[in-house]
Amino acid sequence: MPEPAPERANKLVIRKIIPVPRERVFAAWLDPEGMRNWMCPGNCRSAEVEIDARVGGKFRILMKSEEKDYDHTGEYVVIDPPSKLAFTWISEGTDHQPTLVTVELFDRGKECELVLTHERFPRAEKVEPHRQGWGSIVEKLAAHLQAAARS
């Protein structure tokens, strides 16, 4: 089996259909109150979130678990409502090097298709833990938005 190309080895893509309008999905990514509930992968129970939602604005997300807190920082590079958001992502999990996360949102009737791409990992072995984390986050985001739509 051939070796993966370097750009593929250091990149992940998560896709999810969420049964709410994409405007609501986009807004959730810039809502620090809501993010406290869903930006919590795996065994993280909550997050402290600070956002300066403008291109060039910075964010900080402190994910809290029983064992440890996970600090993430970054800067918004694209804010194009309701279709695209891109930001750098820096944490211990990226060797404190800036990586790039792009969230694209597509209308699918009354639903939204979310495509999250995380790339520019410093090492290929950093990809799989992030794939698991983002997968968990996207599932919690969907559940959060669906619960809000029912209430």
C-alpha cells in the first residue's frame, strides 16, 4: 500500500448533516455561551470560552475534564456568514504550532451539511486524536442545536 501524501497525512475532514438551518449552525460557532456546552470532546465536561469574533480577532477555549484542562488559542482568518469560518488552532495537541481549521456549511434543504477540515498538523500522529476530538465536538454541537430547536 502506498504511503499517504504528506498533505493528506496531516489533514482530517469531518462531515455531519445537522437538521437545523445553516445560519443557526454558523452562529453557534461564535456563541461563547453555547460553546461552553458543546466544545467539550471526550471526557471534557465544560469549556471556558472567550471570543473576539472578527477577522484578526482571537479566541481562547479552555476544555475542562476531571484529570486536566486543555488550553486552545487561535485567530479568526475567515468569517463569512453563514457559509465559512476559518481559524488557527494552537494547543499542546498541535505542539503549540498553528494549525488551520475551516468550517464550511452547506444548505441541504432544511438541513445543514457541516464540513470541518483541520490541516497543517506538525506531525501525522497528531491527526487521529484530533479526528476523535472534532468528531465528538460535532456530535455534541448537533445535539445542542437539535435540543434548542425543540425548546
